[in-house]
Amino acid sequence: WKDVEFKEAKLDVPKSAYEAVSAFANTEGGYLIFGVRKNGANYEIMGIADVDKVQNDFISTLRQKEKISCTIDVQESLKTVSGKNLLVFYIPEAKRQDKPVYLNGSIKQSFLRKGACNVKCSDVELKRLMNDASRERHDSNTLDFDINKCFKSKDISWYRQQYEGRVENRSYVDLNDEEFLFQFGLIRETSAGRKPTVASILLFGQYGYLRDVL
């Protein structure tokens, strides 16, 4: 469902297959299966008439920079079901730095996987992908807030209880709250002293500080 899509592709690779590649690469990866026709809730094994042609067309197109923005390390396999050939391609999730993966030289042709659908990215989703692709993730950026005022201590206390309650976790019970957050990168050293990250405010911020971030 979320991580599998079927295409008939009996003779040629359909254009919509590349939208699926973009969507899987921008989300969590998934399987693209050629040789199966979907009709509503029903699936029919059609097979592929010329396996070599369809395979070569698909793989060679994925290596064209003008078609897709980055090289996708596709894993492929040939399956035979009821005497008919199917091509199975696993599309891995792209590296953060390579997102958004887009088509035809246009960043507006970026897709995400939502349920069983490939959906074109909104402007907000594109901005999020591009922020995450920068050297540092957006939520690791620091904010010019006073770490002695911006946090809800009861929220940090609750989280620490949950953390220490898991036997596989390394214990930080001897650290104060500031040092605990520093160990997890939620507080970072800056030229102006220790400052909270966006992530720390989203998790533990007092309402006024949280509102500022949002």
C-alpha cells in the first residue's frame, strides 16, 4: 500500500512510474512492480512482453540528470508468476542532502508518497525538504532564548522518567536538566553561550517560546 505500486508496463514504461520513483525516494522507499494491471481493488498479472527492453528503458532513464535530479540506486529482480515475467524494482529513500528528488529539471515536479498515492509536493513540503537537505537540519538550529527561562521543567522531568525507565538506555540520572539536554544535542554551545535548539523548544518549550517558533 504505502510502499508498493503496480504498473502494467507490458510493452513500455509508463510516465507515471517516474512519479512513483520521486515519491518513494522523497518518502521512505518502496517497491515498483511492472507487469501487474490494477483495476480498482483487483489486480491482474499481465507479464512483460519484452523484459530486456522495459528494464533497460527504465534503468537508463533513471540515470539521465535531465529526467531525474539524482542517481537512484535501484535494486532490481525478475520474478516469474504463473509463467509470466514481472520486474520488481526497489526504490530506496534518497539521502537527506539529495531531497527533493524531482523530475524533468523542475523542482515543482517533486512527489511524496501518501498512502497509496503519489502526490505533488506543496510549497510548504518543498521548503521542508530543502531545509532538511541543508548541512544542518532545521530543527538543530539554535535560538537566542535563555535556557533558564524557555523550558517547562515538568515536561523535561516526565521525559527523563520515561527515558530512565528503559533498561537498554544509558543512564544520565546524575546530570541536571541542562547537561541532560546538552548530551542529546538539544542544547548547543554557541559564541553567546549555550542556546536551545528548535527541536528542544518543540519538545519542552514554554508556551510563549513555542508560539514564537511555530
